[in-house]
Amino acid sequence: MIFIDACFRKKTPYTPVWFMRQAGRYLKEYKEVRAKAGDFLSLCKNPKLASEVTLQPIDILGVDAAILFSDILVVPMEMGMKLDFLVGEGPKFAKPIENEQDLIALSEDSHLQLNYVYDTISLTRESLAEDKALIGFCGAPWTLATYMIEGESSKTYHKSKKILYTNPYFLHQLLKKITHNLQNYLEMQIQAGVNAVMVFDSWAGALEAEAYLEFGFAYCKEIASFIKKKYPHIPVILFPKGICGALEQIDGDFDVFGVDWNTPIKRAKDILGEKYVLQGNLEPCRIYNKDSMLKGAKEILDTMENKGHIFNLGHGVLPDLPKENIQELVKFIHNYKG
Ligand code: CP3
């Protein structure tokens, strides 16, 4: 698999490419399957339909890897927090985490409730071409904690940060409990057949660098080393979004570092390129305009020279990006000769 080879810095005939949020509303095929399922969470819980949308970007875009179709929030949901996705509003937890009792009530064993995810993985692996990788994933402890404490998406994260600065012990206890659940969850995903795992720390950039290293990245590293010790052949990708200012302090036992679009790829290469394969980092909105898209892609490819690089966006595909441009982008990357 060219994607897995690139994760381990082996020589590849071209730079492999896939996109965060490559399955989603910009595809009419996705919207059709979602309508069949009824709503987003029912789609996540239906292995046959979830597997179908996992495979769509392979056929439609020709990318080198599929990412499991699910959501990072199924873990807190199966830890016992009632979750709804309200149309047009995003995720909402009925009762956010506020106190010690809420923390104690959270399950240690959510991985035993997530069989629909493992079934999606095995069904998908059965139909996926042998040379295409299947990526499993989870949300990072800090990012999940923000949803669990705020109860929904936030612009300020002030409830989570208030706890961080007034009761850091409590936040660490919560992060530890989430980490434990995620280690088991990723292990079960590997046993079900994923070829790589990725940890999404989407709201890393909400914290000061020092605070992120203590309350965020430390837990990502714990998850990574747990997996690497047991499954050295499975690449681990960490994606802490928004931490350009902390790149010098990144270390740990993982294989691939996801670079967000705020970070110049040259800067990431100079600081981390020897230690980690880099994944990224085209600004997703460049895809609205073909010229900006190809110019941005060329700059990234010229900087990385198909050495220790996996092409991706610097964050997820947006629902209104033109599919035709994304298809052209994949062809451009696969044919690029430098
Ligand atoms: O990347 C993929 O194609 C795989 C599937 C995937 C989804 N969510 C599907 C999804 C993955 C890897 C995620 C991760 C995820 N979920 C993250 C981390 C990555 C990131 O984007 O930063 C986060 C923060 C979430 C939480 C989440 N899920 C939010 C805030 C929302 C609502 C916002 C929105 O775009 O509507 C979701 C819903 C969601 N997850 C959708 C999809 C395709 C849209 C649901 C729909 O069909 O209406």
C-alpha cells in the first residue's frame, strides 16, 4: 500500500493523497445514503451504509486511502453521554460534564459498545482494493473533553479553560479516563482491520502552547506509545490543529505529523521533517478556485519533493467545495513530476 509505505518513509512512485472529511455533504452520493439512513448518527450506526460512504471517495476521487466513516463523538456518547446532531446546529450533549459525579458516571468500557464501528471496518476492508489503506481514527482527549464540557461546538472554549485554570486536577482526571477509553477503542479498530490510525486534536489551538503540551499533546503521546508498543507495523498519525507556535516542542513515539494550513509547510519540514513524515496541508478554501488550488498544491509538492510526505488538506473538506476541483487535484498530485 503506497499510503502505508509513505507513512514509514519508504520510497513511493508518487505522493499519496487523501482528504480529511473526504466522505461528506459535498458528494450527492453521500447525501443519498444519509437520507436512506435517516440521520447522521443512524448512518454511523449502520455498518452497511457507513461502509458504503467510506468507499465513495475511493471510487469518486481516486484517493490512496479510505477513512472509516464515523465521528469522534461516538466515544463520549458510548461513555454514557446522550448525544444529538441537530440539523444546522451540529452536535449537542444533553448533559455536559460539570462535576465529580458526572466524571464518575462515565464508562471505562465504551470500546465494548462500539461494535457497529468494528463491523463497518471489517465490511469496508472486505470490499476495499488491496492497495488502498483503511485509516481508523479517534478524537484526541482534549478535543473530546471540550465537547463533553461545553456540550456543543464552541468559539471560546471558556468552560473547558475555566476548569483548566481553576481545577486542573479535575481536567486531568477526565482526560485520563478519555485516554483509557481511546486506547482500547483504537486497539479494537486495529483488530477489526484498519491499516493506520489517526488522532484528531481539532481544538489544540484553543490553548497556550505550554497548556496544550500538558493537557493536550501529553495524552496524544500516551495513546500513540500504547499503540506503537503493541502494533509497531500500524502507522500512528497525530494532528494537533493550530499549534504552529509549539512545533519545536513536539516529540513522541508516532510516525506521521498532520500539518494544519496555518503552518507554512517549509517551517514544519525544517523543524519536524527529519523525525516525522508530514501530512498536509493545503488550505481547503483554495479549492474554490482552481488556479489557487493548483498553485498551492505545487508549492507544497515542490517543498516536500515526495520525501516523507502524504498530501492532504490543512483541515477538512467543506460541504460546498466543488467535487470536480477535488478530482482534478488528486490527478494533479498523482501525475506531478516536480
Ligand atoms: O473524514 C472523513 O471523511 C471521515 C468521517 C469523519 C466525520 N467526522 C464525519 C462527519 C471524521 C474523521 C470526523 C471527525 C470529527 N468530527 C472531528 C475532527 C475533525 C475535524 O473536522 O476537525 C470533529 C471536530 C467532529 C465533530 C463534528 N462532527 C462536528 C462539529 C460536526 C458538525 C459540523 C458539520 O460539519 O456539520 C460533525 C458532523 C459530521 N461528522 C458530518 C460528517 C460527514 C456532517 C454530518 C451530516 O451529514 O450532516
